[in-house]
Amino acid sequence: MTALNKYIQDNLPRFVEELIELLKIPSVSADSSHNADTARCAEAVRQSLLKAGCTHAEICPTPGHPIVYAEKIVDPALPTILTYGHYDVQPPDPLELWTSGPFEPVVKDDKIYARGSCDDKGQVFMHVKALESMLANGGLPCNVKFMIEGEEEVGSNNLGAFLRENKEKLKADIVLVSDTSMISMDTPSIETGLRGLAYMEVEVTGPNRDLHSGVYGGAVGNPITILAKMIASMHDENNHITIPGFYDDVLILSEAERVELNKAPFSLEEYKKDLNIDEVWGEKGYTTLERTGVRPTLELNGIWGGYTGEGAKTVLPSKASAKISMRLVPHQKSGQIAKLFREHFEKIAPPYVKVKVTEHHGGEPVVTPTDGIAYRAAAMAIEESFGKKPVPTRGGGSIPIVALFEEVLGLKTVLMGFGLDSDNIHSPNEHYGVLNFRKGIETIPLFFKNYSQLKSNNPS
Ligand SMILES: [Zn+2]
């Protein structure tokens, strides 16, 4: 065992304890009643970076939640890795489905249970502890900068401006992000693509007030019925999305690329068993891996209207609403898809209702190159620490910031995540394996070493 790995092994219980302290802070970015907690969490992250050995760490205010920036420059002539992550978390609801409090972390069966344990505090903290471990064992082979934001879960609305205003400060050679998952601990993988996002909210209004369903029902359009029909019409019988022009810019994969993608280990039977469903659903002509990785989707995230309380209330409601998100693939553009959605939704609205379409946050899809030295450095690091070559995969989620890094800073990103799809991120009982946490801390220094070596052999 290397001295570095020995250090990580010996200090792992303390690393877990420190992570648990961070997980106790309910930094829910979507809920303004938690603004003080979110600020407190940013400060805790800043302190942890200073303690780990950063020579400079600051809280950068934004119109929303602050960004933590820190750095350790060992030699300006060496390459610089910019580590990105987020300290904010998803709301913990529904609380009754958690077996322990979302902000009362517990370690059970070698897993840390808490909101944010995997997404993304646990993964951010691997980088903090990797820095500490490297500095305690011979130092850094390159420079490192940290940018840990507090608005990833609500769309990173202030990050673009921050990047544009701090181009010099954020100057680096590559961005390293641990906010994704691997196929399994036996089949390590690196995500090479992420889907983009367009997020819409719609409101359908019928009569000017809630009506008595006995007096008016059957004679006035019911906004809930109409909204349900409009939504249902957005997929055809093959589950293709019916918005005109929606697929126009979709990058079509070659047969060879499809074969490669479907080589990733995947059991449909286990997938169904895990979700307790009898059959999967999706766009005709594509496998589940393709449906979640390289094809765009349209999903309902929430729907409401009328009376939903206890008992019966005979009402014909005035309004009905829904939240709808679309996952996008290269080369779809978030703004263009939002526009097509709006035009289509307004067009299919029948004359007995009025509709209002609001656009929430969006993000562009990205594909990260597998032929560059950054990917090679990550693949070698994972092979060294897991004993197996990683499989390149396409992730179904979205990290809009990755496209922004390229656009504003001209930087490519490596998505070296150590979570598992079964970690329940965004769901009750989110957890992160202690082994995943440890493997991450061991692998990050290997990436630093490999990247510095490959970069000095291939200066560009
Ligand atoms: Zn995340």
C-alpha cells in the first residue's frame, strides 16, 4: 500500500466524521427559509478547504447563494485543475419516507445516510480530503482551484455571470467534477455525456372562479381535464414527443456507437425488480440505456389543481397547472426547445381555456471527449485504484455548468463521479457508500498525478 493510501485508510473514520458534520447543515437552496443554513454551509466548506491546505479560500456573494472559491498554487508553471462541485442539496421531502432524519446523518451497513451524502457534499468532500492527503504525503503534482457553488439544484442561475467576471481567477487547464455515478463498484465507469434541460411550468385557466360542479359541470371546460388531455397528447402511441421540430437537431448515433453504448452491463430484469415494475416504458425502437442516455425526453414533474384535501368537495376549478421538464441531447438547444414547447402548448389549447407558459431554468447538453489527455488520466486513475478499465457511459442527468465551462472559460470537463444510481439522490434515504467515498479520495490524487504527467508530455 502506498503511503498516501495508508494515510487515507488511517484517517478515514475522521474523514467520515467531518463529512457527517457538513451533512447536518440543511443547505436546501430551493427553500428560502434555509438561507441562513445555506450561508453557514458555504462557510463550513470554506473552512474545510483552508484546513485541508488551501492557501486562500473566500466566500463570493452572488444575487443568490454564495460561491466558495479556494486555491492552492504550488507552481504557476504547472498545470491547474479546477474542481467544481456544489454544497446545496435537494429538498428532503417526502420526510415520512426517510428511515432516519435527512439532516441527522447515520452510518448503516457501511453507507452514510443523509440528504447530500452523495449529491454532492460527499463527493465534494472527497476532493477536500484528497487535497489534505496529498499535502500530507509529498505534496501536490499540480495546482488546484476549487469552485463550490450553492445553486446547482436550482439551476446555477448566477454561475454564468460569476464565470464571466472571474475568468482570470478561474484560469485552469481542465475542470474536474465529481457529481455523477458509476455503473457499479465492479464496473467502474466515466460519464462522457450529459443531457441538457428545458424546464417549463404551465397554467390552464377556464372560468374566472371555482364553480359548483353540479351547477356548471358539463357546460364549462374543466381546466384539469383539458390540461390532462393536452399533456397526454405530447407523446404519440410510440412514445415519441409530438412537439413539432422537437427532434430536428438531435444527434443520431451511428450503429457502431449504439452497439458500444449497449455494451455497458445492464440487466433489464434487475432494473424492473429494483423499481417494482412489470414493464418498462419508453420511446419505441430504443433500449433503456439509449432512452436514458442519448434520447431526449419529456416528463411531468408535478400536476395540481382543484380540491386535493380530505374528503369530497364538488368543485369545477378555475385553474390547473403542471411542471414539465425536457431532457435534451446534443445538438438540441435549451432556448429553442423552450420556444417550440411554448408555441406548441399555446397552439393545442382549445378555445375554452387560456394558457400561460413560464420557463424555468435550462441547460445545454454536452459530450466530453474520450480521446483527450484528461479522459486518459481519469481512465488510468480509475484502472489503478479499481483494478479495471472504466467503461465510458452517457449520463441521463444534467449539469448545465459543464456546457458553460466550455463556452465561457474554454475548458473541457472530466466527469469522475463515484456515486451509484442506487444511492437515491433526490429521493428519500439518499446514501453514499463509505467505500465509494474512500475510493474517490484514493483516485483523485492518481488523476492529479496522471494529468500532470500527461500534460507535461503533451503541452498544448
Ligand atoms: Zn449534484
